[in-house]
Amino acid sequence: MSKSKDRIRDSQLQYRHQLGQNFIYDDDLLEALAVASGIGPEEDVLEIGPGAGTLTRHLSRHAHFVRSIELDERLIPLTRAYLESCPNTEIIQGDVLTADLEAITRDLRQPVSVVANIPYYITTPLILRLTEGRPEVRSLALMVQKEVAQKLVSGPGQDGWGMLAVHCRYGFDTEIVMDVPAACFTPVPKVDSAFVRMQRRDRPPVQPACEADFFRIAQAAFALRRKTMTNGLCAALHMERSEALSLMEKAGLDPRVRGETLTLEELSCLADAYTAARKEAMECRKPE
């Protein structure tokens, strides 16, 4: 048993299943994860869910500074004591889904790098929040359920292709860098995991006229999976069928194509048609 595991055991702390607490104590694996995160000595890190601080210690050897946010207040004194020999670390208590991340990272070197071993039930809302651009993120290195990892790297027409994959492909180069079997965690979860690295792109692969409209159209594409994009537009954007058909024609798309098969480029073309139609409608409504 590792000294870190002994420390948690001796504290008589009980793992909280409802918080998704599954810790890694293997130092070789932890160092491999720190290396796979791609963190360099000039970077400041926002770590989400440090748990027992085992990965935090390894990250501190690679990064300039590591600030960790932990929900479970019981862990914080134990983790702070464990990291006393790592002066470039700081642990704060908070809920990453509701905390003011801009304020928390304001004094860190920008853009920040994020590393997280998080409860799997917050994976989607957390990724969506971190890809919004506030705070500006250089990279994300995330431990996620293996099935979710495969969704993050999915493409058009694949089962995992959806809004999460669209957000990832739009802003980041995403890759699975390591599979992590369930047996590597304590307590042992019911599913295998994967470590995913997302590196922010210098610019998105498409440049829609209105980014908000691009994501509205993407949302419509998956509103009715297995249905046509035309039906998706009608359902998600409350359009008349004639309007939807007109947009599909202007974007050069077959009205029978399924939304889940559209590429980023095709979604961008459709979004530009939608943006142009909205502007035209607004012009028509202006008083003379």
C-alpha cells in the first residue's frame, strides 16, 4: 500500500460515492499522467478535484504553479498537509460548476492549463463551461469515462457525434492519450477510464459569420437524432417547413440529410444562411 493511501486510511476518511471519489495512488501512473498532460514549467495550472493531492504533487514538479479547487472540505486539511513540501501549490474549497473561475484564475499566468480527475457525472457541463472561453484555457487534460472519451473524439455520422464533440472539435485538438483501467483507482469504479488532452486551436477550423448561430444550428442538428436536418430546424428553431427548406437550399444541402451526419463545414454553411436570413428579416421589420 502506498504512503498516500495509508495517509487516507489512517485519517479514517470515508470515500464519498456521491461525489465520485475514486483516487489514484500509483506514483508511476501519476507521473505518466502529469507528463501526458503536457504541462510545462512556464504554465500555471487550475486543477479540478485534487482529492488526496497525489496528482497535484506530480503536477507541481512540472508546472510553475498549481491552484486546485476541491469540493469536499474534509479533504482540504489532509491535502494541504501532504503538499507542505510543494510551495508552488494552493488548495481552495469550492464547487467548480458554480465558482467564479475568472476570479479564481485572475492572478495566474494566462491562458491557464486545466487538469482534472473529476466525478464523471459533471463531465459534460464542466467541459462545456471550460470551452466557453472564460477563463481563457490553453489546454485541458481530463480523466473521463472511456465511453465519454470516445465521444469527445467522434466525427460526423458516428454514434458519439453530438454537441460535446462539436464544442471540442471547434475549439480544440482532442486526443485520447492514455487508457486507465478501473483497477487503477481506489475504490475501484464500475467503468474504465481514459485520459484525454485537449489543446486549444489557434483558430477554429471554420469561421461562421455568427458563432452563436453556429452553435444554435449545431444544437438543431442533434435535436432529433436519426431525423432529417430539415425536421431538426423546424423543431429546434420553431421554423415553418418552407423556411427550413429554404435555408437548406441556400447552404447547398440535401433537405433529406440527417443532422447527425453534418460536418463542421456544413454546419457553418447552414449557420451562415440562418444568420443572413435573420438579418434580412430584421431589416424588413425596421420602420421606414
